[in-house]
Amino acid sequence: MAQTELVSRQDGKIILENEYLRLAFADGDEFRFLELSSPDNNRTWLPDGGDFSHLWELTIKGPDGINPEIKPMNCRYTGASFEENAISASVSFLWEMRLNKNHHYPVRVIVSLPRESGLSEWKLEADLPEGWVVTKSDFPRILVKQQSVSKLIMPAGWGVEYTLDSFSEYSAQYPSCTGSMQLLCIHNEDTEALYYATHDKDACIKEFKVKNRGVFSSVSTEVIASESWTPASGGTFSMPFTTSIGIDNKGWESAVVNWYRPFTFETVWGNKTFESRKLPQWVLDADMWLRPHFTTEETRKWLKAGLDFFGSQTACHWYRWHQIEYDVDYPEYFPAKDNFRDQMQEAQKIGSHVIPYINGRLWDPQSTSYHRQNGQEHSCRKADGTLYTEIYGSMIPNSVTCPSSKVWQDIVINLTTRIQNELGSDGIYIDQIGAAPGVPCWNTDHNHSVGGGSFWHLSYRTLLENVRKGLLPGNIIITEENAECFMDLFDIMLMVNTPQSEDVNIVPLYPLVYSDRMMLNCFLYYPLSEKVNSMAFRLKNVMGLLWGAQLGWIKPELIMAPEAREEAEFLRKLVSFRKEQHDLIYGGRFMKEITPTGDNPVLDIPGMHNSHAVRGAYWVGANGNEAILLINMDNVLHRIILPDKSERLIGGKECLRINL
């Protein structure tokens, strides 16, 4: 039997279609993207009459500083060609740009559709003469029709869901805390979801953008190109990855699990099992973290009280142990404060483990080491030659250091060695690597091609692999946040930066993909404006437990304060419950949230999205055992109904496991 055609010309259209996806383009004198839909659904995701002529944008650099932005409207569209084989079909759309009066140079958009996939693959190429390079691309730029209630899923931290408000803009910088993964989804009231992702195994720097314009939203990916992507002698610029676009009629969760999760097993960061990470037993047993600051007698008192209350296995993440001010004079952390080593040893003798803080990305330009080691030569530089400079709570400008620098790599490696050997820590926390965005670098003396690309990820990979070689037995390294490309390099990732407000619904995007390979702690920051004795504090730890994180990460003096007693007791109960779920959480898969019906009221959570009183999660353990975890964060008993229609009573502030 002959194979069904995937690509054809029909009624003035070029059609790419299989049983999962239908794409239609105008077959004429101008480019028009006409249809994006499921074959069994008459509704297209593209707005009627939308202008799809601006599918791409390239910024190129030529001789003598010429730096034009090239768009389809500046070019001549010359038509399309297509080909088909046993695996897929593709259409190549061609524009010609005129860079000098004698020659035209082609720009190609290639759209492919595999036979047995719901994903279309989009690629951008451009031919350039010698001396010209592509410096930035914005591709593919598509317009998406909105329904009365369309929602956007973005990969910030755990994952967030926004209601697409008129004339709002959203972005995710990858890799960072705002873009922990390379995807976004838009879903509608009927659950059908648009999936938009780059399956980029090298984790190149990029930014996903969504701009709401009322009746439609524009979706695109902006990439600062590495100049190595354009041949120096002239030739074809080619994006080193494709963009995947598809439609899932079962919803965004199905799209993410069926399309993004399989991709991650093909990557260097996602191909390791939880068991293969060989985490020290004390890490697995910790379940709860305290966050002491400074080394005063008050620190000693409250830390001892916290360890006595929550148990000696509780781990400590220690800030401000160094003589220098926070965010000032980095990386000159030594000497430690006089009392730090003694207080750390006291905690360790009880049975706790201590991880001190350093920053792995910032270098203070006013520090002695910056001047002595020519720090400016090891900092990332913008295209105009200036340094990237960031200011945090200390109000002191700090330089973003290039991770490719051998000098910087040695500084971080030597710090981890000293902190372990001279202070006796149980590892080290290296801030910002998993949280702060990668930046392009145009320092021509560095060990990478100028511009963007994969150097940020690959350079930190080299740095951290060398740090790991120097870890003492039983010691670990941690970072802030969960940029996916670094997850295999850290033993734990600290979750604190997911957007928090009453308008943002936090969703388990990251656990749906990585729960069987991740080790996370905490859930969100506890801002000073938020009381510990609050439903927001309670909700954060409930959600953290259900989604697989270790709990707490709170200052001992806050959780042990008299007014926080009720929440401290509830948190201790959650810690105890979590210790009984290791067979599910460690190496197991978070499958979905469970929201019981029946008597399950919605509680007002000031500063956060409102929540049902009883929340649940369905997990499958590494050995195939299945269970539902339920937590009632209300103070009163509720009679709930589970998805199988069975009823359960769950008391106020109680936890329940139901084996399936």
C-alpha cells in the first residue's frame, strides 16, 4: 500500500498534515501562514486575517559596522518547495535579501512534519557573503488566537500559569529561574493546548517571549547567536536547533509529558537516573532544612532550638559565615567569622550537616582580588565592550564573570576545597548558577566564540565537573533554582524564585518532567512581609512535600518564635510524614495533582493563589508502587471524595497516604 502523502498542494495552499497536526500555507506570490490545527478540529489556532508575513527576523553584522535588522518585508519572497520521504515531509520557504546592489542572498524557513509525531519542526537558515555574520534571530514568530479564557504556562521555577491579560508581556530567559526549561504552552477552556519548545541539547542562551494583544498573542524565541554559527569565509548560517510546535487535545500536562519529557532523556543533564546520582544517605534523610545567618549567640541559640525541635537529621544552609559583607568583596570569603567553625561543629555533633554559601557568578570590581587578577579580563562583555554589572541588596555593583575563564574556575574550585578542608563543611552552596540568566559574551580573548550559544552551559559544566572531583566523600554541592541543564551537576537545587502573587497559579511543570531524577528543597521564599504563622507559609510546605521537595529552608529564629508554634508543629508533622514517603519520592514519578471533591473548601491564601483545603498528588515509586498523598492544611476535618468516588475523612492538619 502506498504511503499517505503528508504534503500537498490544494486550493492555493500548501498543506502539511498527518493524523495529529495540520499546517496550511498560502501557495502564491506572498508568504501567509493560514492554519495550525488538529485534523479532527475545525478550529485553527491562528487568528483570522492575522499577519503572518513577519515569521522571522534576523540581525546581521557586516563590514564597517553595518548592522541591519532583516525582516521578510525587506526581502523578496520567491516561493516554496517541498519534499517527502518515508519518515517525514518538509516545506522550504525562500526569501532573498539584498545586501549589496549586485547580489541577493537566500533566507530559508524549513518546516518539517514527521509521519508519526504531533510535532512540527521549524528551522531557520541564511546564506551570507564573507565578512557577514548573524548576531540575533527572532524565530519562529507566530500569532495565536485566544478564547475568552486562554492561559499561558511558562517554565519559571516550578512552573506558572497566567491568565492572558490584554496587552501584557511575558518572557522566560533560558537557562535561569525564569526559564528552567525550553518550552511554553497556551491552553484554552476545552483543555486543548499549543506546545512550543526548543529541544536544544546544548542549552543555548535564548529567550521565549509572549506578547498579548487582546484578541491574539505573539509567540517567539529570541536568540543571541554565536558568531561561530556563521562560517567566517561566508556560507550558510544555520540555527543549531529546531523549534517544535504541536497541539495536544488532552491539555498542556499531556503535551509536556509526551513531548518534552522524552527529549530530556537524550540530554547530558537528563539521562542519569536518581539512583545513579549516589546521593549521601544523610541528604536523603534530611527532609528539612534550616537557614542560619551570622554566627552570633542568637544564631547559636535559635539553631540549637530548631535542631532539637525538628530532629538532628535536619540540614543547615548557612549564610553570612564570612567576614565580608553579603554581596560585597566577592569572592574573598576568607577568613570566616570567629565563631563559625565552632558553631558548625556543634550542629554536626548533634547529627546535622552544614552547607556554607558562596556565589559562583559575581565578582566585585572593587575587591582586592579583582584588581590583582585583572578581573575585568575575565568578566563577560557586552557587544559594545562594556561589562555586565548587577546590583543586589548591598547596592554594590558586581561584575558577571565569564564561566569560561580558567582564572574564575580556579577561584571557585579553590574555594570549595578550602571550605571543606579548613572549615570542615559537608559541602558547599554555589549561588546563582541555577538561577541567574546566562549572558552573551563578546570578549574576544575568552575561550569561546563571541556572542551567545552554548558556551555558558558548557563552561559551567566544565567548572562544576572539576568542583565535583574535589568533593570529599559524603559532601555535596547545591545551587539556587533549577535551570535544567545544570541539574545533574548539583546534588540539590534550592527552589525559591517561582513568581508568587494572587494572580499567578503555580503548577507542577518541573516535577511532571523531572520528578524521577530531581532533588529539590524548599518551595518559595518567605518574604519579611509574610508572617510565618500564616496560611501562605503552610501552603508552601504542603505543595513542596506533594511535589517532591525537602521542606523548610527557614531561619531558625522565625520558625521557633512563640507566635509560630502552630506552624512549627504542622511543619514537623509534614517532615515526619515525608520520611515515610521516600519509596515514592526518591526516584519515583509525580504523575499528577489530585484535588478531592466533596467537602473541600477553597481557602483564601493572602499573597498567593487561593487553594483547596485538601491537596493531593498521585505518585508512582521507582519500584512501580502507586500511592496518593493527601494533606489537609485546614484546621478542621473534611469528608472528601477521591477520583475513584471513594470517601475519606481527613482531620485538620493531617496527612494521609493511600496505597493503590
